Amino acid sequence: MTTLHKGANLPVGATSVRAVLGWSAGPGVPDVDASALLLTAAGRVRSDDDFVFYNQPRHASGAVRHLGKQPGTDTIGVDLGSLEPGIERVVLCASADGGTFGQVPGLHLRLLDAVSGADLARFDMEAGPETAFLSGELYRRAGAWKFRAVGQGYASGLAGLARDFGITVDDEPPPAAPRPPAAQPASPAVPAPVVWPDPAPPAPEPPQGPAVRMAKGEEQLPPDVRELLSLRKQQVAVSLRKQGVTTLTARVVLVLDASGSMAGHYTRGTVAGVAERMAAVAAQLDDDGQMQAWTFATNPARLPDLEIGELPAWLRLHVRVGQIGLFGRRKPPKGLVPGQIDMRAVGIGNEEQKVIAQVRAFVRDHPVPAPTLVLFFSDGGVYRNAEIERELREAVEEPLFWQFIGLGRAQYGVLEYFDTLPGRRVDNVGFFAVDDIERLSDPELYDRLLSEFPSWVRAARAAGILR
């Protein structure tokens, strides 16, 4: 292995490499994330798609991938033979969350042959007050690839680094064309309404089916909203009947991913549509007219309870993202109304284990006779696999079932394979992902949402977890 100093370079004979960013993790050490930029001969990205990081873990060409994070390491894989002809450099970057790189001991970069696993080079780095770092780069010279040890920090953070290479760093999320429902009430305290998606066509009502509950406050809804909610409750009841269930009471908890990569789902109204469709599950399973809700990214935040009778206003006020972009803090919103979360405190990262722990604590502190169904929506970028697995394993003996729903086919890590992990008395986790949830009809969505929950209820009762 070759030890490099700042500015040194060496030829890279391997066709595929792994760049492993390493540091000494510990108390008080900022969290570090590796990323990569694909640049043309002009030293610029072609579009924001040429940025690979934990929330966009795979380049469209497949040549550059974020391979996942472990305590003290984060890895980028680069298939040099698959890079498009127009790409002349792959810049290896890093960002520090919660401090500066001067607070990160043992910072170094190792370059490995991805096929043989052999170490090709090591570069030990020193840093100061920077919160973003350019550790090294792979670049073409005369048709061959070389690696250069760079070691350059950016005091202006990842936003400054990104701008230098052509990444768009907007002060505000792109505007979306408003499409309010016909009966949506005005709310002068809120600067802009939620973009409501066109609802999926409701399933025809079956001639005979399970009883549909009237949730507390449902009569207060605008007529068109009330009618759609009623149709969806009927479909929830039908989906349960397919599982052999005619009566079931459950507390429903909604968890919404608000990480940076989710911004488009919010501005298009996808998340508002999801929350509205989940309200029907809560209204049918629990007639108290409430649903608990959380949002999360780097940090979790509990939202005010969704009162079924205030559904349109709740969606406008609390289904929100965008006060922090991928690369920096946005200005605080004007006129936060009581109960609204300042999304700057939520961040942009992916820390699913934190919100899982909060929901578990809530269920322990607020016991009810009924089981709890957690409807957890995420677009992936999962990398805290060990921590998430530990939380979900510990939750096996608790009266709650975790249904994870992926919005798109991204990196879901342990959520995808938790079902196959042995050593649990009952299977307390379900998972499925859809490319476009707005195109999924209500019958299919509720069938998939409720395909495992009833069987868990039976198994949990048999195991003494539920009474």
C-alpha cells in the first residue's frame, strides 16, 4: 500500500475501486458522511444527478454508488470501467454534521481494489474549522485513471463546495402548481396551501361488508372530504375481511420521512395524499377520531395529533418539509402557527432509529387495550442498519406492529430483509415499496398495508404480547 501526502498522486490500475473514508468515532465526534461528484472536463456536474450521497445512493449509470456506512467508516464505490465517456473526474467529498472536521480524529481515506480487496493507497488528513472536505479525486490522464490526494476543506460547508462544482443550492424549494380541493377552507395563518393530489379512484362498494365506523368529528368535514373518507373506510374494512377479520380496534401511528430527498414528494403533494389515505385507516380502526403522527430526518419530531374532523387543516399545517435543503440551512419561516414544527430542527438526514425509539417510548408511556399499528413512510437512504435492527428486535415484545412503506425503489437496508431475520417470537415488521404510490389504487394500497397486521395480532395474542 502506498502512503500519500497532500497533493501526491498515483496511477490506478484497478478497474473498480472503493474509497473508504475513515475516522475515530466516539462521544462528541461529529457524524461524517461521504459523497461523490461526477465532473466533466469543465470541472462541473452535468446536473444535480451527478451528486451521489446517502439520500441519492446510486448514480444513474451505476458506476458510482454510496455503499453504506459503519461506525467510523463510510464508503463510495466507483466502477471506473463503467463511467460515461464525458466524466473526467470523480471527486470524493465529505461533510460533518454537528461540528467541524477539526473535531474528527484519525481522518483518513483508503483506496482499495474492489475486486481483490487489496489496499492501493492511504491518505491521512488534517482539518480545522471546515464542515465540508474534499478528500481526493479520481481523474483521467491519457486514457488511464489516476488518484490524487487533495485534502481541501470548505469553511462555507457543503453548500460552498457544491456550488463550486455546479450543484444547484436553492434558497427555497421549487414552487408547485396549487390544486386545492373544491371545499378546502381558507386558512389565513398559513402562507400557502398543501398541494392536494388527485385521489385514487375509490373501489366500488361491495354489496355486503364489515361495518364501517363513524369516527369522532367526521361529521365536521366538508362534504366532498367526508364522502371520500367514507369510501376509503369501506375499502379498509374490505381489506381486513380478506384477512378473515370483521372487527378490529387498533391505535394508528403515522410516521413521515422529511429527509432532503423527500422534498419532491412534498412539493408534488404526494405526502399529503398519503397522509389523507392513512387517515381512513385510523378512522376505521379507532373511532376516537385521532391519529398520532411523527416526522423525522436527522431528528424526530412529534406532530400534533391528527383529529379526523380537522383533516384538511392538519394537512396544510403539518405535512411540511423544505426549511433545510441538501446543503444548508434555510431562513426560518415567517409566522409559524401554534403546533407547527420548525423543520430546521428536523434536518435532512436519515436517522430512522431515533423516531422508532420515540414511538416505542410513546406506546410504553401511553398504554391502551388495543394494539398499535405504525404506518412508516420513507424513500430509503437507510444506512443505520444495526441501530434500526436493535430497536425493532427489542420491540418484538411490545404491542405494536411496524408496517414500512417505501416511496420508490431506493436503498432500504434492514427494512427490506428484517422479515427474514431469525430469533423473534413473532414477526413484528412488514415492508413493501412502490414506484409511484399515487398510481396505486385504494383497494391495492389497503390490501398491501393490512396484509400482515391481522396475522401479527393473532400471533401476538397467542404469545401473550397482546391480551
